[in-house]
Amino acid sequence: MTSDPMRFGIIGFGLFAERAILPAIRGSGNAVVSAIQKRSFDAAAAKAREHDIPHAFDDPATLAEHPDVDAVFIASANGAHAGEAIAAAKAGKHVLVEKPMAATVEQAERMVQACRDAGVQLMVGHMVRFSPVITRIKQLIAEGAIGSVAHIETQFFYDHRLSRRGWLFDPKVAGGGPVHDIGVHCLDTIRFLLDDDPVLVRAVLDAPPTAERTESTAAVVLQFQKGILGSIYCSFTAGYRRSFIEIRGTDGTLSAFDFTRSAMPVILHRVHAQEGEPLQPQIEQFIVPNLYAHEVRLFVDAVRGVIPNPIPGEEGLKNQRILDQILAS
């Protein structure tokens, strides 16, 4: 087994990739960035010089075919993920793709099949699963710390005017609005905590999506196979950013603001109800590490056979199918 760093090509080297993914790969301890791609070659070359990256491209397939690239990190617009992942798979390169996995179920299915046929790893970047806050919540649920879980509430919203992504409301590029962009974090976290999938999906979308524009806000209710209810509120029409999760059980609750955040402190609140006694909240504080660096580290270990793939393409496909149900409902 090689101990050399895995050489990544970043496809879609925009502001997010520059600020989050490039430092994450470099900080992972087992990977380096050998190439980047932007739609403009001149812009890609300028950024490559700025960040001391060996190769620059304007074509994702050409990047994937380069011998100095072992794997790709896809950070482009959602609608481009499928074509770029399939091109990488055909070139024999492993794929780590940002969430949501794709813009449609059909695209996600083609991605899974292409990587399976090529014998390469496909992992979806649902990095919130790796937060110590979420792993602690999962542990407390398993231990029965709040009794039987009845309901998980999640919220994630921000002001779309702060985003530079001009395609944010374009369904052909984005797939969906906040449902795809941030609601998927809520959905994946609920599924991960419950280790279960919903059998009933209902949603109210404002405004209803059309062929020209996505929704701007969604309120979603999910009923899971075990009977537990989940809810998601996600929106682009808020004056500030917030994420929140609360797990309500028969004997107490667990809750945390900023549960989707990376590289910052997050506080977990635990309330255990005891009959006839006042509530006694307990607080645990976590220093959440760089979750993007952690996901890269795990992806490299999975490619090298050290661990199973923690979030394979099939998991992203499950989320994609539920996203479609939300928009259809």
C-alpha cells in the first residue's frame, strides 16, 4: 500500500473550492492538489500560479485523464456533477463529489453505475456526519439517554443575497433550491441518526418550483419506517444564517445550534425529564474540526482499502430520491 499523498484534481474551482476544499485537501495529511479546473483556462492558470498548483485546465475530462491526477473532488454546480463524475470514472479516477450528489435521480443513478463499472470509489461529501456533535447525538440515542425518539426537527436557512452562485435558483443547474442546497444536509443527518429511511414524505414549497425557477423555502415532514417523525425547514429568504437540530424523546431532548458548521465550537444541550423534578439541562461543548479535511482523509483511506467507504454513492442516491419526492409533493 502506498503512503504517498493522493493527488487530487479539483473540478469547479470557484470561491467555495478555493476557500474550503483546497485548504482541506492540503490539511488532510494524506492528499495534495495537483490540478484545478475552471471554465476559463486563463482564470484556471492564474489561480494555479497563485496557489502553486502544477496543472490548470478548462475541461474536466482532460483534467481527469492527466497522469498526475489520482482522484477528483467535484465542487461544480449540481447539474454538472454527473457528466464530470462519469468522465472521471472512465479515466479510472476515484470521485469525491460535493452534496447534493446531482440535480436529478437519473443523473445520480448514472454516476453510481459508471463508478461501479469502472471499479472506482464514489463518495458523497455529506461531511456533517463526521461532526463530533452528530456522532455524540447518535451515541446518546443508542444508549437511550432520552428514551425512545419521537421526533427530529432540523432547520437550515441563510440569505441567498450573500451567495455568488448565479445559478442558485436555476433548476436546470441546481436541481432544486434550498431543498437541494441545504435541506439535503438536514435530510442526510436525520437518516444517519435514525439509520432509517422515510416511508412518507410531505412538503409545502414557497414559491412552487417551475421549469424556470426553484423554490425559495420548504417545510418538510417525513415519517420513517420505525414510525419516528422528522421535519426540515430550509430557506434562502432569511436575513442571517442558522442551522438547528433537536431530537425529542420520551424522556428528554438533545439540541444544538450550528450543527452543520465546520471548524468552530458547537454546544450540545441535553435535557432529561424526571417526574416531579425541575429540568436540569446539561451542556457539552465540542470543538468541531475541519470536516472537509476529515472527509478527504477518510476518502483516501477508503480508496486504499483501509476502511469501507463511509458515504458511498448509493447513500447519495437514496437522498436524491427523497429530494425528488419533496419537490414532487
